[in-house]
Amino acid sequence: MSPTEPSGGAARAGSAQPVLMTALGLALAAAVSLGVARFAYALLLPPMRADLGWSYLVAGTMNTVNAAGYMAGALLMPALLRSLDARRLMLWGGLAAALLLALHGAVRGDAALMALRAASGVASAASFIAGGLLAARLASHAPMRAGQVLGIYYGGTGLGIVAAAAAVPPLVAQPAAGWPWAWLVLGLLSALATACTAWITASGRRDLQGPAAVRALPLAPAASASISGPGEPTLAALLLGFRWGLAGYFMFGLGYIGYMTFIVSLLRQQGLGDATVTLFYAVLGCGVMASSFVWAGLLQRHRGGRPLATFNALLAVATVMPLLSPSLPVVFASGVLFGGVFLSAVAATTALVRHNVQPALWPTGIAAFTIMFAAGQIVGPGLAGAIADRAGGLHLALACSAAALLLGSLLAAMQRPWAQARTG
């Protein structure tokens, strides 16, 4: 303890407040980049498909190109972080995503919509990866709350899902052609959330001057993120050491996105009404927000692949549940379980990197996992849509998603802590 650091439980409780406030500010970036820019599409897919005459393949491809854009953004991030600070990238990515979402409502052609979905994926990657890096660094300055900080950040996606569940259904209920207005409203909500992130994380705020992590949030360019320093692993060694975790994360991206793209369409196909589907999606979003409190301890305790393996297995169960029974208790239990787990799988990979390698390697490690995540998402929606257009429909498509998640669980379970993985 430094000579100027307060002692005692009261001081520790007081110092936690700005850390958690900053984590909440960062969580709003996740709300925009994933909760709204990606997952709100599931609510808009049924009216857009009805109005524009899409097959499930076209509907899935819209999320495929969004994931491709996300992967392109992830590939650009290491270079961008060498010349721009993470906070600026996070904020500019959020503003760009807000504008692109609003523009979704101004076009009707498939090619134009795909271009906007791809561009919003690039913007989302900038915001989400930069925000995740900031969250990881914030967690390193509050080790006793590290799991909670990461959980709050990734759980922020639930805020976006809940906001979308509140905003979209009234705008698309009747007629189906009202979906452009929903995109405009989502763009405005995203711009507002990004403005709140900028305000909360601003370096000059008096109430955010406590911990060193908070003062350091406007991070300098990550020039130190080289992987060639003395005693540090090469990129090849980094990928080899995390090979099972990366493979399990690819299957996670492949499997979970099928559920998040088509679950609303499945529930409508099963005859659930608008109010029920809206409530289901809001409950799913609340599950995402609650996940930070449920899984923080697991993320903090384990240095290997056990958390990701656990989350993939639970997601496989949640994906199968509405296929086995369309009853409301089963459907809502699926939403609660899926929402309470899927973003914690993302947090698990950040925790895996943070636990096992030096801070200078965090940008490279997080980017590697993000690229695998995006690669799975590129394959997943189009593949699920192609399966859904054939015999078996959405039931078979989601069953295949569950199988991918189960395989991901088995792969992730083989990931050992870094020191063991390098010698294994």
C-alpha cells in the first residue's frame, strides 16, 4: 500500500465507485457495438423478410456480412492501436455505428443493406475491441473486482438488447414496411449512448479522479503492444499456446450467432405473439446484464479453458430447449439461460488473455480471439439460413448451432493455463 492510499474497508468501498462507474460507461460502448448494431437485427428480420421477400439465406447473409465487416475491423485494430488511443477509437467507432444504423432505414436494396451491415461491423469492431482493451486495463488496476469489471463491460450488451426490445416492436408491428423508422431510432439511441460513454470516461471529471486506472483511461497509443520484446512469446507461440481456446471460441461464434439471428423468427413461426416475443427478447437482455454478477467469480478463479467450455455447453442446452418444446416456461428459460451466458463467453477469452500473458500482449491476444470469433460468425448466419431454407427449416438450423456449441465446449476444455500450454 502506498503512503497516500487510504486504508480500511470504507476506503476500499469508496475507491470501487469510480471504477464501477467507468466500467458502466464502457459498457454503453458494448451496448451500441453488439447489443444494438448486431443483435437488434433479430427483431427487425421478420418484418424486413416479409416486406423485402427474403429467403432465410439472404436474411442470414445480412449478419454474415456484418460479421465479415467486424472481422475486417478486428484485423485493422492492432495497426490502429499503434497510432490512436483506445478511448478515441471506441468513441469514433460508436458514432460511426450510430450513423450507419440510421442509414439502414434509408435504403431498400439488398446490396445497399449488405454494404451498411458490413460497414457497421467494422465500426462495431473498433468500438468493442477498444472498449474491451480499456476494460481489461481497468480490471488490472482493480484486481479484486477484475471479474466484475469485465462482466459489467460485456454485460453492457444486454442494455442494448433491452433498449432494442423496447424500441423496435412498436415501430414494426403494423405495417411490416415500418422497419426503416426502427433503424433510425436505433441510430439515435446509439448516438446518445456513445455521448454518455464519452462523458463518463472523460479524463477531466472530478468524480473520476480516484484510481490510477481511471486517470489512465484516455490511453496513449499502444506502441508498446509489440510481441517481440525480450522473453515475450512470438505471435506463432501465442497462437499455439491458446490453440484450444481459439478453436473453442471459433465454434462459439459459429453456434451462438444462429440462435441470436433466428430465434425471434422461430418463436413467431411457433405462433408466439408480438408481446410475448418482445418480452422474451427483453428477458434475454436482462440475462446478459445479470451475467456479470453470476459468472465474475468463475472468470476470476480459472486461468485455463474451463469457463469457455462451461459457457459453450450451457449455450448448447439453451439452444435446444425451444426446439424440444414451444411452451412459454421452456422458451423463457432458454432466453434467460442464453442471455445469462453468451456474452460471458466473450468475457472468458479476455480473462484468459489477461490471466496468462503480459499487458503488452493484451491487444494482440484479444485481437486473435476476436478474429476467431468473427470468423465463426461469418460462417454461422449464412450456413444456418441455408439449412433453414431446406427440409427441417429453422429447427434443423438451430439444432446444428447447438451441435457446434457442444463441439466448442469439448475443444475449450482442452485449453490449459499458458505456462502448461506452452510446454504441452
